[in-house]
Amino acid sequence: MSPKLALAALAVITTGCELDAFTDSHRVTEEFHFRHDLAPGGRLTVENFNGAVEIEGWSQAYVEIDGEKYASTKENLDRIQVQVTPSADFIQVRTVRDTGASRWGNMGARYRIRVPARTRLDGIASSNGPITIAGVEEVARVRTSNGPVRISRSRGNADVDTSNGPVEIREFAGPANIHTSNGPVTVNGVTGRLDIVTSNGPVRAAVGDTDAPVRLRTSNGPVTLDVEGGRLSDVTASTSNGPITVRLAESARARVKAHTSNSSITCKFPNMRVESQSKSSLNATLGDGGPLLDLATSNGHIRIEPR
């Protein structure tokens, strides 16, 4: 078989009784399968207007794209196209909806994509559905309007945005910029600069040794940070409604600036020197000083604890 396979065509149309959010009660689907070679370090983009996108890195030298289109009627299904535009070092995947397609039925496409591990994910986007990425060495931009984003066992410079849904990143080598309007954010193992913003939801982050700044912000929810190594950089954590908890090595060196409007602050380290303190504010130095821990909440307790 030629290493350059343009399209393995297989279309299977089925009907079922899956109830959607609109008036139609039946859903029609059609499977699609593509396979294309991709050079090491090549790029992939996915633009999906509706539906889940799952991407996993593997050891093969080609991209395999499986999935299905779905719609509430056969007429709408026929108005959806999956367009794959390949070249030696770049593959573009798009779900295109014909302008005559009904806007009232639930329609879109689900993708299951396997890529060479060294692929750069230059832009992965969907409007209504989860995006899952695992085992890829270069993750860049990831967007979905309504749905969770999960990234694991990957690396790169991640810029993640979802309007309504949780974000979870684990075992990620490199910086991460994360934004969600409504949903929790959980991060474990990011090794570069970390910037998290959510309007409504808790923020939980665990980082190892890092020389890059960490910023954690939420309007409504608790903020928890575990620094699992002995080295840290500047930390900014803020929330309007919720407690803040920071856990550090007992021998940590840092400057502490903490303020809460309607609660108290707890910070007990054997090497702590208090410069000024009240029930709702604290300025202190841990060890010989170092990076700044800038912590602020309007309604909630602040705790800085030894691990």
C-alpha cells in the first residue's frame, strides 16, 4: 500500500432514537476515515463547528482521522462536509456546514485523530464538545465554546480557552495559559509559566520546581496551590469569593503579601519573620526572602502551610 493514502472511503449511514436538545428525536450518522503521511514536526489544525475532538500521539509516521458526521435529518447530514487538505508538513481538517442546512437540528462531527508524537497542534477548535489531547510534543492553541478541555502527557506552549467547561492539564512540559468563563481548572505537573483565569469555579494547581511565574485567578471559588519542589518563582493568587491555600516546602524562601477583606490569615513556618500583621493582612519573609507570594481574597480564609 502506498504510504500516501489520500482517502480510505467508508460511509455508513445509520438512524437511531437518540434524543437531542431540539424537536427532532432521530439522529443520522455517517462515518469517515482518512489517512495521510506527515513529516516529523509537521502541523495539524482542526476546525469543527460542533462536536468532540480527540487527538492522541503515536509512533507512526502518518495521521489517521476517524469519526462520524451526525445530524437530525438525512438532508442536514448531506449538507455537512469533512474537508481534509494535506501536504507533506501540514494537514488542515475542517467541518463545513452548507448555508442551506437547518439551524434547528443538532448536527456536527466527532473526531478521533492519531498523529505522530512530534506533530505541532497549531489550532484545535470546536464549538460544542470536549477536546482531549494526549501524548503530543507540541500543543499550541486549543479552543472550544461549550465543553471540557483535557490535555495529558504532552508538551509545548499551550493556550487553552473554553467558555463553559472545565479544563484539566496533567503532565505537561512547558508554559500554559488557561481561560474558562464557567468551570473548574485543575493543573498538575506544568513545568513552565502558568496563567489561569476562570470566572466561576475552583482553581487547583500543583507545580514542581519552577523559575516561571504562577498566576491563579477566579471570581467565585477556592484557589489551591501546591509547590511540590523546593524552588519557586513569583506567585499571584486571587479570588473574590473563596479561600486561598498555598502549600510550600518547609524550607521555602519567599516574601509573603496576603490580604483578605472578611476572614483571617494563617501562616506558620519555622523560618518566618513577620514584618506586619493583622487579622486580615500579613507581610512576612520566609527564610532569606525571594519570590513574592501575592495572595488576595475578598471573602475567604488564606492559609500558607508547610507541606
